[in-house]
Amino acid sequence: MSTTPETRRAIAQRAIDRATTRGVPLDRDAAFLTLLEEWICGDIDMKAMRERYLDIIALRTSQRRDRA
């Protein structure tokens, strides 16, 4: 199934709205937004987006531990 950037943007906005309603604001993380924009443009698929974001989170966690 092929989706347009407009469709992907609408899907993303619905997911962000649902998360915000549940008290989990996703739209504040710059790394997440960058990956989201790449997904919206069709540059990466959702699996790659998830994997790359998990890598970012792991790196941040490691850096915090190193500082402590």
C-alpha cells in the first residue's frame, strides 16, 4: 500500500493527539520529530523509525549514566 505524505502526516497527527490526550506528549522531542518527518516524507519506514529512535534513547541513557 502506498501512502502520500499528506496521509502519513494525518496519521502522525492522530497518533500525537491520542498520546497527548493520554498524557504522553510525543511532539516535544526533536529527535522524534526529525524521524517522524523522515517517515512522513517516505524516506524511512515505520520499522526503521522505531529502531532509530530506540537507538537514540539508548544513547541518551548511556550518556546520562556516564555523567553520573
